[in-house]
Amino acid sequence: MCPWVSECAYSPCLPPVREWEQRATARCIKEDVENFEMSGLSLDTQRNIEADSFWCMSKLLDGIQDNYTFAQPGIQIKVKALEELVSRIDEDIHNHFQKCEVEYLQFAFRWMNNLLMRELPLRCTIRLWDTYQAESEGFSHFHLYVCAAFLIKWRKEILSMLDFQGLLMLLQNLPTIHWGNEEVGLLLAEAYRLKYMFADAPNHYRR
């Protein structure tokens, strides 16, 4: 079983394996994944995890390869799409960035490049990426709406920063250290709402 799923023995995002293997592996990895000792697993279980992890990583990269080619055009396009989307969702935040001369590329490049890994604790990244795996275009498309929801989440703090340095430091060090499944669940719910409202609107961002 993919180690990204610590609680559920049956996830639609995983390749099929035998039921007893799913149950056994789920029992093994219910403890804190950040401190889990892989050497305590049997060799067969480790090999199963390696194979499923390779499958998950292949699916992850399938739609975002242009993020990691020369000049990273995929990331450039996604950052621009985020800017256009936020300008529609929350004009106050967008105008505040312009007033403070903060460019989206200065903070959102990392969000797109690392898929929010550096902004969230590992336990939250596992929960987030599990949802991406279950989505048909989770990493390539849905991630945009998650980033927009993540940005809007900090609306009050963003608008309270009145200078370039303070605003950029906030955006690069958002206080998520104590986040857990509940916070990620709310973030995903807001991202789904934004996707439902804007994904089919032809002018909500420039492609």
C-alpha cells in the first residue's frame, strides 16, 4: 500500500493489491508517519510499498512534466493563472500585492514547484496529495485552486501587512505547523468550491 494513506486500507487512488496485504499494511502504518521506522516492516511489505510509491510518483509526474523542464514553463503558466484567478476571487488581496509591489512569482513559484510541501507539515502533505492522486488532474489542475484557497485563507494576515518585506516574509513562512486533517479538509473544501465556480468560466484566468 502507498505510505501516503495511513488510516484507510482501501483507497481508490491505489493500484489493486490483495485484501490481506492492504489490511496488514494499514495496521503497520497507523502510527505517526513522520516518525515511522521502515526497517520494522517485513521485506515483502517494504517491496510492496516501494512498488506502490513508484506508481504514485509516476502518476504525480504524468501531468506536470513541463514544471521541471528548461525554464520551467509549466510553473510560469500556473503562477500567472493563480494571479488571474485571485484577481477575480479577492480583488482586495490582489490590489494589496500590487500596492506593496509583491509579485506572485516571489511566493507562488515555490508553491507550484514543491506542491505546497514546504508550506505544510508532512502529515498534511500526505492528506493533500492523497486527494490529488484521487483527482483525475489533481496535480496539474486542482492544485491551482488549492493554492488560491490557501492564499485566501490568510486574507486577514495579508491585508494587515503594509510593507513589502513584512508581506513577503509572511507568505514565505505561513503558520501551519499545527495544522492537521481538519485544516486540510477545510482547505480542500474551499478549493472544490472555487473549482466548481470558476473552472468552467472561460475568462476567469488567462491560459
